Amino acid sequence: MRVRYFPVAAFAVLIVAIQLATHVTDSAYHLTQLTMTAYYSLLIVGLCMLIGYAGQISLGHAGFFAIGGYLTAFLTTRNLAPHQGKAVVSLLSKSGMLVSRPDIYGGDLLTVHPLLSCMAAVLLAVVIAYLVGGPVLKLKGHYLAMATLGFGIIIYRIALGTEFLGAADGISDVPGFPLALGLEITGKSSLRVLNYYLAWGLVILGMVLLLNLIHSRVGRALASIHGAEDAAEAVGIPTARYKLNVFVLSAAFASLAGVFLTHYNGGIGPSEASVMKSVRYVAIVAVGGMANLWGSLSMSLILNYLSLRGYFGTFDDAVFGIILIVIMLFAPDGLLRRHLFSDLKRLVSRNAADETAP
Amino acid sequence: MTLLSVREVSKRFGGLQAINGLSFDVARGSIKALIGPNGAGKTTLFNLISGVLEPDSGEIVFGGAAVQEMSSHQIASLGMVRTFQHIRLFPKMTVLENVMVGRHVHSRAGFIAGMLNLPFTWKEERRIREKSLEILEMLGIADHARTEASSLAYGQQRVVEIGRALACEPKLLLLDEPAAGLNMRETNDMGGRIAKIRDMGVTILLVEHDMSLVMKISDEVVVLSYGEKIAEDRPLAIQKNREVIRVYLGDDGC
């Protein structure tokens, strides 16, 4: 067992402890928000790779989240029964990629299987990330931030203005997502505990993949691009390709998060694509220490949970805006930096030395 | 035998002809120095050779391949690696990690293999670490392997940068002012290191202002002035070249 996996085990224990605590205190309803927090955290850790490790900002990741969520919502609610004669529909039907279920009026609904819609959603997000990332990642700093912000706004306006995506109402009545072994991502309260573990299990899986990545040759290359791009290029690292790949990777995480949360919530609305969501994600990565997957994950757990429980009230967006401003002003390297403890120790020992000095 | 051949290369920045029809060769296994007054075009030439800039005209041939249109990372993977005049380390990584990045072109684990932590990457990582430690030991800075690169003394940072370049196992090492900012003792050590690297079979092209270092270690010297070559010869002959003396000291010196 390698040292890098110890925190994973510790985190898994924490997740179990939280569930047990809600069980003992008879407050299992908290698990709903904690499950939603898990899916947002999936996006956060992907974004942390992009911002913290590779040093490339994105203010458009809510866009990728929405692409995933909206496409799966659309495909799994669109009734294909009237189109049964068409070749594509019958082909899908024969390969078992369509499911039939009763709609709320008692009629029969024929829709795409969530597994297929999930794959389609992630594929679309990946393709768009490649197309957008190619030109956009040539930019640096503020310019990259503005370009990705523009992308996010475009996605938001499309979601808000498109009739078949439900315009301002979004899409509702999205079915659960049946996985293997009888597991299902769904908001049914009877499956609440199961879904809580399922969601955090997916986050832990994502964390293991990303922790492996940052400790690999690729992780070193990404960190070197962050440190000195020209020098990375000079020792043979194709910096443009690596930046694009990590951008696409983070977009895939974001779209998966969008797919899962949409099936869990049973719907998605345009607010998921809004710019303030993107700002919130960046703020969480920043307060989590930028190049610190565990810091970002723990901050995501705390802040998303508080926000979803409504502790910030009407100041919800303002809180995250203020967090971002304060972090940029006073701790641009992030709050929970990798070397926070050694820095604190040095600070304390310096003070101690001052006191002993005559 | 020629390793690098610069042929009729020109580069213009707006109204400034930075490099003008420049040609010279670097023989395999030699140390060649580029000197010239400030603004002669030495760093521009380095950027052209290493692929940071593209020449307006002319050809740069490295190991038989025309490289003038390749990007930096492609040129590096062919075996031509540079250092920078202003040290460009990865500041938040340790000395060892800095050098390990240099092993990039000699390893192959990609995004998928990295994320899945595939068994072949374990062996690869171990080899990367061993080789990098070997290089640090050869350069005499293995004691600092776990130190954060930005906290090292300036002279040591230069050595780390060279170590990182050596990790690529270059055929040709381009050193941009390796002695800049070093004191006399450090400069002397640096000269010894460069000679040692050459003895390992690495060809070296360097830009340097410290004449005692240049004259001591170079096999041949190219003198640039206003983007043109005014002399190319062995160090002793360069010292007596009237044109070189005129460029450095002015007409009155003659």
C-alpha cells in the first residue's frame, strides 16, 4: 500500500462516519445534500487538476457540467415512441439501448437508456472541450479566463433560450440511472443511504485516478508547465498537447458530474450553467489550496454542503464571490497550500527564536 | 564530423536585422563558444537554433535533419537541449523532481497509464528516479535532492538546470551564459563541469561573456557583431584577431 492511498482510506472512514452520525441523530435528510455535494465535488477535483496542477484557469466549467446534464436529461425524457418506424430508433431498440416506462399520465414512454445517454453526454463534452480548448489554451492568464468565461456564457444563453431544453424551466422528470448490480442513481428517499455511498464511492474512484495521475510522469509534466512553460518545452514536453489533454480531462469530469447529478435530482435547470456556478467552482479550488486535491475536496464538501442546506441564504453567490476576492488578495496560492504546515511551523519557530533573542 | 550546421540563417525583428546570413558548423564532441558584444544577436541565435523562434530564411541542420521549422519540444526530443540565460527552474518542485522532468522524452507513460497506475509505469518511475539521482551525484548536488529548487543558491540553481538538461541525454547541449551571476570560484567549477560533460560525449555550444572561461574550455570560438559572423577560429587566434579587438575595444585599441 502506497502512502498516497492512506488519505483515501481516511476519507472513506469520514464518509462512513458522517452517514453513521446522521443515522444516530435521526437526520438522514442531510444525506440528500451531501449526495449532491459529492457530484459537485467530482467536478471540483477535475477542475483542481486543470487550475492547480497545470496552472490553466477556466471560468466555463459550469458549461461542461450543463452540457453533460442537459444532454442526458434531453435524451432520457424525449419520447421516441412516435418515431418507432425510423431506422435509427429501431436499431437502438434492437440493441437494447431504449427503455420503456410509463409517463405521469399513464401513457407509454420510449426513451434512450441512461447508459447510452451518459456516454453520449460525456462524448459531446469531450468533443466540445477539444474544439474550444485548442484555440483558447493558446491564451494565458486574464485572456484565458475571459475566453473560458465567454464559453460559459454562451452555454448558459443556449440553455436559457432553447425551447426543447425547457428554456428557463429546464428539463424535469429525468429517470434514475440504473448501474450494474441493482444499483441506481436516483433521488428516491428509500435509496437515499445507498445513493450517498454510491456518489462518494464515485468521488473516491475519481480521486484515486487523479492522485495516480499527479504522481506519474504526466503529473510532473503538468506541474512543470505550471512552473515554467518555456523550460518544460525545452526539455521535450509538448506543452500545448498536455494543456489540451488536461482541459479535456477536467471537462469529462465536469460532464460526468452533470450527468450523475441530473439523474439524482431528476432534472436540470439553466442555473446549473450560470457563470456564478463557474465562479463558485474556481473559488472552491482556490480556497482549497490550488494544487491540492485533498484541500479542494474537503472545501467542496464543506462549502457545497453549507450552500445546499441554505446556510448562506440569499447571499449564496455573494459568499463565493467574496471568498474568491479574499483568497486572491491575501493568499493567491490558496488557503490550504501543500506546504501550509511547514510554513506555519517555520513561522512559529521564528517567533520562538525572536523571544529567546536578547 | 558535423553535428549542427547553421546555414545562411537570417532573422529580422521589424526594422532590426538581428541575424544576417549567418553560417557555422559545430563538430561532434567539441565545445564551441559564441561571443560578441551586447546586442550582437547571440540569444536570438540560440532561440533560432532551439526552435523558440523560426528563421526568416536559411537552414538549421541537426544530426542530418532540418530542424528550423520544428517546435522546441520536437527539437529537444531529437537530442538538442538548452538552458536559459535567466534560470528557468520549476520553482515549487524539488531538485530531484526538476531533473526527473528532464527524463520526459525517455519515458512513455501517458494520461491513461498514469491514471490507472499501470505496472509498467512503476518500473519506469524507478528508472527515472535512479537515473536522475545518478546525474545529481555526477554534478555533486545529490545532497540537495529533496530541497525545493527555488530555495537553492543561485550558482546551485544553474547546476540543477544543467542537470535537468543532461537528464534528456542530449547529443548537443546549448548553454546560454552558464557563468552569468557566478563568482570566480563558481565559474571555475562550472568550467570543470562543462569539460566533464564534453568528455562524456556531449557536444556543447555555449554563449558566454566570461572570456577567461571561454578561452579555457572552448575548442573553437565564433564572434558575432550586429548579427554577422566576423571571426571563427581557435581561442588563441581569436585573441589576436584585429577585427575582434576592434569590435570589443573600439578603433582606438588598434
